[in-house]
Amino acid sequence: MESAAPAVIELRDAYIMQDVNTVLQNVSFAVGKGEFVYLVGRTGSGKSSLLKTLYADLPLPEGMGTVVGYPLRKLSTDKVPYLRRKLGIVFQDFQLLYDRTVAQNLLFVLQATGWGDKAKMKNRVQDVLMRVGLSGVAGKMPHQLSGGEQQRVVIARALLNEPLLLLADEPTGNLDPDVTDGIMRLFMEINNAGTAVLMATHNYELIRRYPKRVLKCEKGQLLDSATTNISYTEV
């Protein structure tokens, strides 16, 4: 269950809550630096709640949890932004600002996370757009891009602060198969460069095509393919 590499996520006997309901209990797992792990399970099984707990959008009421060195139980509100600067978060629904250009979307994040040097910010925006294969779209508005291009912008946004860990919640859920494959290859490139990835997905074909360790939310428990045989038949 423990990875040999230093853990970027470690939970022990954790309880994951959504409002007043316990969705997962006695959760114990670690994700090592540079590891790629899938998170699967039926709708409502606790995947999104677990991810939200990891980036401190939901509290951890019981158990132990650390993410990129930050203890979740003791994390004060003013420390949450510092945790998130070490994370990249990729959403299914993009959450881009549609009244701003791609470059302005990315600059907004840099400003919000403490960057001040305009030349360095501009260079960083160009760097991440080039990394995701979108060097020519900085001046475009999000609505001028395809769904796959918008998701690449979201991934570029997640990479701005060179995160130790990418958390991705159904990042290919709204994309067609060809675009999905390109996004997955991009995630694999990012992972191969040393960033750990925890990706929630309903797409078990991706797991067959790009096999990695799997965590599965099932009946209030978290199963780990490192220690348990996991069925991938239901999505």
C-alpha cells in the first residue's frame, strides 16, 4: 500500500464526509512522488468527495491525512492557498473565465498565487501553453476553442506553479474518444516528467489502454489494486 517514493498523498484511517454523511470510512493509502493512480467507482461512491478533501475543499473530520506535506486535519483556512499552490487541479467542466483570453485566464492564476514580475509571468504562460501543444492560442477567447483545446488550457493552468501533484476529476468526461486519447497522452507525459497524478475516471477503457494502479470507491470503502483484485466491469 505504501509506495517506495516519498508520499505526496498519505491517508490513514480517514473518514471522507459530504455534508453530514460519511461516504468513505477507514481510508488508508499513499501515493508516491511521481506515481500515476486512477480513482474509480460508481457515481456517488465518493470519488469527488475524496478529491475535494485532498485539496481542502471539504474537511477531514477523522483520521490522518497529509497532501504535499500539509496536514489536512490541522490546516487553517489561511494555509489552504499554500497547499493549492503545490497542486494542479483539473476539472471536467473546465471552470475557465469566459470573458477573458486564454493568456488572461492563466495570468489571473499567477497573480492570485503571488507572482509579481510581468515578464516572468508572460514567459510562464508561454511555457505551459507550449507544453500542452497550444502555443498559438494565448490571444483567443475560450469559446473560440474546441472542448479538447479548452481542457488543454485547464491542464496548462494546473501546471503553472509546477505542482508536485495533479488531481483530475473526470478530465475526459466531456470529450470524444480521439480527443480523450490525446489528453491521456498529455497526462502520461506530465507524469513521466515527475508530477504525480491522481485521476478520477468512469472510462475503464483508458485504464486498459494505459494501465496503472487503481483505487476504487465501493460500498463506503476504498479498495487498492496494489493489494486487492479490483473489477472494472461497471462504470
